[in-house]
Amino acid sequence: MPLNPDSQLGWYTSRRLPHFDAPHTFQFISFRLSDSLPAAVLHELKSETDLLRISQQSPALRARMEAYLDRGYGSCVLARPEMAAQLKQAFSYYERQRYELLAWCIMPNHVHVLIKPTTSLPRIVQSWKTWTARWAYQHAAELRLEVPEGGLWMRGYWDRYVRDEKHLHVAIRYIHQNPVKAGLCSRPQDWPWSSAPAEE
């Protein structure tokens, strides 16, 4: 019997990473453009973090990847208001149907979202990527978008389920502070492509 694409999977492994996909579990999701982190740089970061204790490797790699992404490498098509607006619209489209949207931030080359899903997490993320990639390719010539040749989005995404209320507040703060940390603005509410302004 084929698996229902809307079914939530519980604990599973994808690309050697553990994921937890369950109803009404807060999920902190990050995904990035395909040209935002070159393979050679990622290999170097992994080589550095492989020297650490096993328990430290994954958090250290994640932190170094985020620091690199914040430098704004690659085409950064999400810095274009037209492109960011499409991604924001994609977030809104299935809100209250497939998930509750709690916080989000669109950076020039990557994205952070916090949701409470009611359907399959991979399907939710895929819908965002498909919507925006289709729009980008349809409008690339008109807007002179430098869409990465190998596809707009990097395959997969990073997710972490939120364990408790403290973790929830930490995740929201991390999402809203990302543009400040990257030097794009001085206050979270000054960044136009984030849920932070709505909270002020």
C-alpha cells in the first residue's frame, strides 16, 4: 500500500540525519539556496568539526554553516523583494490548512521558519520550494534574476523539533535576530522579510 504523502512519519532518517515528524509538534526549519554554500567549503567545515568529540560535531557544523551563510555567498536571489514576497506568500498559502506559522525570516540566501504542522513536514517544505522555484524560473529573464544553474534550492532541509517552551522562545529569538547577527539591520523589526515587525 503506497504511503500517503500527507502522513507524518514520526522518527525517520533521511540523508543520514534523524528527523521527527509528528502532529502538532513545533518544528524549527532551515533551508537554503543551492549556491549558498559551495561543496568545497562544506567539506572543509566538516573536516574541521570531525576533529571534535562526536557529541559536539553536529552543533559545531551547524553553527559554522550558519556563520558562512550569513556572509551572503551565492546569487542571494532572496534579497530581491519580488522573490522574498513570493516566499512569504508561499508561507501564507497553506497556513491554518497544513500548519500554524509562528515565526519566519527570509535571509538573502537562506530561510528560517517555525511552524506547528498538521501534515507531513517534507511535503510542506517541498510545497514552499516548488512554488518559489517555479516563480523564479518564470520571471528570471524579466527581473534579471541570477537563478542558480543546478536548481534554486539545495536538496533537503534542516529541522529540529521544539522540546519545550524555553526552546520555543529561543528558536523565535534566533529567527528574528538572524538579520541583526548578519549585519543587515540594527533591530529585528527593521528587517522587512521577517515576522518580527508584526510583533512590535
